[in-house]
Amino acid sequence: MEQQEQQDHFMEMALQDYKEGIGYFTQKMPKIAKTYNAFTEACFAKGKLSQKEKQMIALGISVFAQDEYCMIYHTKGCLDQGCTEDEIHEVIGVTAAFGGGAAMSQGVTLVQDAISEFSDTNQQIQ
């Protein structure tokens, strides 16, 4: 149980670190932050692709790029948009087809831990 608590703490801290970092950057570079935020909001808005599909794409790219913060963020985004664990696993499989063992190892560890953490959180909220 202690290991699970440490992992939960890591996920929470990673999201908190990102929020603090983006907040600091926004204070220092408000014009760039505002423009970047508007751009990403437009990119993730529903269009020909659903927001769910866009989160799944972002997760695959995050895994391929080995970006741990984005893996956590977009795993949560996938779950928030209604992705099932099986859909996320399929994203990991496709990503591993391009990214090999490095992508697979992140998918079966960090992404799986994030699924567990955020699925528990979502169930508690409902």
C-alpha cells in the first residue's frame, strides 16, 4: 500500500509542478503564455476529431517523446474525455509499434500508474 501512496503522491506532484511552472512562466512571459494557451485550446477543441480522439493522439505522442509530465497530463485527459483503459492500452500498442521498447516500457509503467491513480480519483468524485 505504501508504494501505491508514493505513486499517487508522484502523480499529484507532477501535475502540481506543471501548474506551478506554467504559472511562473505566465508571470514572466504573459504574452507568450496567453498566445500558447489560446493555441493549445484551439488545437484541443472539438472539430473533425473529438476531444477524446485528440487526447488519445496527444498521449501517444507524449509516450513516443518520453515526456513524463505530458504522459500523466494526457492520460488524465483521456480518462476525463471518457476513454476506457482498453482504449488507452490500444494507444500504447500503436505508439510502441513506432517507439519500440522505450514507448512500451513507459506505457506499461507510468501510463498504467496514471490510469490507476486517475481512475480511482474519478470514481471517488462520482
